Amino acid sequence: MIVDRVTRFLTSPQNEPFEELALAAFAWQFERVEPFRRLCERRGVSPATVTDWRQVPPVPTAAFKTMTLAAAPAVEIFRSSGTTSGEERSVHHQPFPDLYRAVIDASFPRFCLPFAGAGGRLPILSLIPTPAQLPDSSLSFMAGHILDRWGSPESATAFGSRGVEAAPARSWAGARQREGKPVLVLATAFALAQWLDGLERLGLKFRLPAGSAVFETGGFKGRATEVAREDLLARLRAWTGVPAASVVREYGMTELTSQCYTGSLLGEDPELFRAPHWVRVRILDPETLEEVPAGTPGLICVFDLANIGSAVHLLTEDLGVADGEGFRLLGRAAGAELRGCSLVVEELRGAP
Amino acid sequence: MLRDAFLPATLTHSREPVFRAVERPGIRYSAARWNPEALGRVVAALQEGGAALREIPAHDLLAAWGDTVATFLRTGSLERRALDPPLGRLCELSQDGLRAGLEAVLGGVRKEPAAALASRARPAPQELGPVLAVLASNLPGLAVQPLLPALLARRPVLLKSPSAEPLFAPAFLSALARREPRLAGALAAATWPGGDTHLETSVLEGVGTVLAYGEQAALDDLERRAPGKVVGYGPMTSLAVVAASADFRGAAEGLARDVALFDQRGCLSVVAVYTDGDAEALAGRLASELLDMARIWPPGPAAKPVSAAVQHVRFEAEMRGLRQFALSVREGTVIVDPRPELRPSPGLRTVRVHPLENLERLPAILAPWRGRLQGAALAGEKAWELEPRLVELGFSRCVAPGELQSPDATWHNGGIDPLEALEQER
């Protein structure tokens, strides 16, 4: 079965060419995902005509908000976060949660735990809601798996109904500082800012042990907020002692199964995202949808073999630029610009 | 050289603000560097200039206003020749699109409609102080909308331009003050980063009323910092209703204008069309008219994020098997969407045509949008029969297709009487 082939490919890419597996994944989804087949048929595309994975029509992430894209019955249902009750949210029907776990196993340690050693566990502080708190969050699923798989007994989650729980997070940091063993903090940029706000209010400065790292995801993607990100990194260093070079950024989304990471802990450019070998990232011209050369900004398009349960070829709403072996994030497409009195997509997210 | 500020006459020789040259691609102008004290002095100077403003006879004020507007409507005028090239770039409109946009905005405040508004105007109590108008960057020339009623209410005005388009307001004020020097002490325009609390504190303290155009978060922020002073013109949208009995060709021609003007960035830009007639036929005609419109008013350069959002809308429609008339991304997108819910447009002339068996259902469909509905273009008897119910929902403007984006000075933007907001204490 195709899912087994993809799972094997995560750890043994030498057994099968990516290109072959990509076409097989396309054919499998063409057969099973009706809205996707309709898209292909309207474009005169079918497994019989496609010879290259780049020819597979990408599915827009916006489609996850209005239709069911599932190649098999869902085992987990993930929804994108919404800031207001009326917001249209993406729904990802995930039939293969074991594959999702396998993806995390095959990519997370390489970028986030490069010095932990095989099977190594370490104290992890998660500022991300637990799967019990947010059962429909793919990020919570991921954080939960990371804690189970790599967290030592001292690991903890400090997130409650009002966001980051300052007191337990403080106690945790204090205890780990005394122990002197490297730790890992999992957080969204927003949660990280909330934590640092709390430390700043109390004037509590920590020096987390050398070798400690921060896994940061979501938020602060746009250029307009780069100042805020720089500020966040400076504050992180000031209040926890973790330098910017020890912050790993993750690029992932509810609609995707795989993640891309920056190779900060590997001594690489801390703003350059790299995709794992089962993922291909291209940058497309937003007007023509043709691939643009490296250095030209465009729309990020991802071919993720692990997204076999819904849509392997995904057109995201993010803008980026290809750079060597990776890409840089520039911002979000939808609602990137709010214009005066006109009603635009982002502004209306809270509308019915 | 164009400037991003216009100072009250009493401050023209002051040391601050300091001006420096700014270069953007193809644009060069002189920009003021503000600090809280300098801005505070502007507000104080305006307060003093209010006395002269109150002494100007209405006839003289209207004459100067009408003459200035007429000058700015003439594309060959000195002012427009200097302003149009940078303004088109800054507003990301083609030159033809900019001309059409300015004609629509300025046409509504010519001497005649201005006189109609003036006939209702009363001088506001002097203690109300100056008016701060916080402008948005989506529409060129928007400055004239709050400026006219403020002057008719005899209140000095500070126009805060958006950083994205800092040139129109000072150019217009400069021309106006030349025609009526008694106004020179009561007018100011300045540009600074919106939301800068450090800079804005003295301004918000010194003015009596804030007319603010922009996103809801910005309006809420201003209201928090200037409680009770803010009249907000927040995000709103517009649509059209075309009854089966209407002349589709004529309606589509007008709708294309209502969609394409300002490249669909205004709150009066049509984003959806409801019809109880043949939706596909209407959509086809609209697409064809938009194609023509793309030649008459070529679209401006498309920002990548907006193009990307349009691609998402197109793909999503394709996956749902919807009929769509896709021109080039910048020319427009017309989708026949059987789901009746009103959905926002990402811009770039993107319109959904919704078939409705019975137009009577429309008010209920739109009810959740109450408070965010601005204009409706109506064609055909059954569409016009809906007018009272649309007004009850908050629509401030119901007109025939093609006229939606050309309101005059008496229009109640967002349902707000432009004079009432300025003539009394809030």
C-alpha cells in the first residue's frame, strides 16, 4: 500500500526514487479524493498524462476550509486555530496519524535534538496546549508526541486556559537552571512572548544551561513584524540566556503533515528553512503560477509525500523566496495588506 | 518638490519639523520628521487659526473650494501634472485608473454638491477645537471627504496621511490656501507612522474630534487613546442585486465600473452580485465587461499577496466545480457561486455571482453582516423593491449600477451624517 511505501521512504529513501513515489501518491489521491479529481479533470490532467510531480495540480490551502479532502476515513481531525468564533477554519482529515508520528520522528530530532544522541531524552518545557486541551490541534498532537518520545521525567507543559502559565514555567526554569542540563522549550512565537512578558514583569532573569534550545513555530512570519521578531530574540537571550543561534524555527501548518525547519543548531543560517527529503518546496509566481528562480519572491508550494491522506501537492498562502537548498519566509498572502475602509479577507475573518 | 506635509501659516518658518528628501522608485519628495512637540505646536496653531476660518463668508469659502476641486479635476493642471505620476505609483493604480478614481472622488465634492452640504452646515462651537482626520491609503483623494464638512463646520483640520500615500493631502491644502489665504492658519497635513503612541499623544489631546478611516483594530486603538472623540469609518463592503427583469447588458456594464474603479479597494466596490435571473449569463456578461474595463482602466500592478489570494479563490472554485470566468489575474475573476453567503473578495476585481430563486431571501442572508454593509447597486424592479430592507440593514447608498462609487458630499458614509459628526460635542 502507498502509505507503507511513503513510511518506508522516510527512513530509507534509497529504496525508491522520490519521483516515482510522488506519481504513485498522485494516482492514489486522484482515485480517492473527489474534489481533487474534479480539479484535475477540468485541467485535463490524470495519472495517464502526468509524467512529473510538478505537473500535479496543487490544492490551495483555502480548499481545506470549504470541502472535505480525505483519501481514507479520518482517524484524527485537525482544525486550524481561529481567533474568533465565526472564523472559517481549515479542517484536515488525517487518516494516518502513525505516519504523522513517523514524520516527526524522522525530522524533528535531526534539527531540534542534534546533540541528544540516539533515543536520548531531555527536559522539555512545552508552552503549547496538550492534546487533551486542544484535541483538534495538529501542533498539540506534535508537541504531545515530542514530549512522549523525547521528554525526560522533568518535562512539563505550562499552558492553561489563559495561555502560558507563568508560575509553573518559572519554577520549571529555575529547577532546570540549578540542574545544569540542557533543555528544550517548545513554543509558538506568541506563547514565547507571553512567557518573556511574565519574566520581565517580575524582573526574573534565568540562565538556562548551555546547549539549551528553543523550538519556535507560528507567528512573526511577515516582514512587517520582523522588528518584533528581532525584539523577541533579544528578549529571549536577555531573560533566559538562550541565544538566537539556539532557536529552531519550524514551518508547518494544519493542512500539511510534514514540517520544515531551520538548521540553527547545525550551524546553518537561522532564517533558512530546509525541507526533509520526502518534501519538495517550490516558489511560484502568484500571477502565472510558474516556478520562479531563486531570489525571486513568490508563493510557497509544497509537495509533501506524507500528506498522502489529503493532498500531497499544496499551494500555501505563504510568501517566500528560494535560496540555495532552502527557502525563506516572507509573509502571508491572504490579508497581508489591510486597506482603509475596504473589506478584505483578513479583516473579515471574524465575520460570519 | 512635493512635500508630505502642509503647515499652518504661523509655523511655515519654524525650525521644526525638519524636512529631508525621500526617494522611492520613481518618486522623490520632501518628508517632515516629526516629534511630539512639533506635532503639538501644529495642533495649537490650528486652534488659533480657527478664528480666521470662522470669519470667512460661506460664499468665499465655497468659491475657493470649488476652484481648487476644479483645478484638481483638470488632468492638465499644474497640480495634477506634478501629482499624478507619483500618486499612481503610491496608490498602485494605473494612470487611467487613477484619473477615473480622482474624478469619482473629486466629482462628488465639486462646488454644487459642496454648496448643498453647506446649506445645512452650522458653525460648531469654537471650544470643540481642531479635527484630526486619519486617512487610509486605499483611495486616492480621500482627504477631501472629511475636509469639506470640517471646513463647513468651521473647524480647523489636521489631515494625517498614510505613509503609503503622503502627497495628495498637502498638495490639496496648499492649493486651497493659495486661493483663500484666510484658510492658511486652519489647515495642516502631516504624515507619521499610524499608531505611534509617543507621537500621537499630544495630537489626540489637542483635537476635539478624530475622523478615522481604517481597519477595525486601528479604530479601536484610537478610541482607547482618545475616548469619546473618534468617529470611525471602518471596513465595509458593497454588492449588487440584479433582478431577472433587468437589462443584463446595461447592468453588467455599470457593475464592471463599480467593480473596477480603485481596483476594487473601496468600501463601495462591488464584491458580489445576487440575481434571480440567469446567473451564468450575467456572469459571462460581467466578465466580458471587465475585460473591456481592463483596457479602459488598466489594472495597477498587483501586489504578490493579493495575486496569491486570488489564485486561492480561483482554485477553490475550480475544486468545487463552479463556473468561473477567469481573465488574467489582474483583469478580474467572476465566479458563479450557488452558495448564497456573502464572502469577502481578495481584490483584483474578483466577484461572485450568486443565483437566488427568490430575492426576498436576500435580507436574511445579509443579516449577519449588519454594520459592515455600505452600498448596493440595484437593477430591475424586484431589486429596487428590496431597498427599504437593505437600508434597514445599514446600507448607506442604493443606486443604479455604475453609480455606486461616485457619491457626493452629502452622502452619509457608514450611515454617519458628515456634518452632525462635527457640529456638536461627542
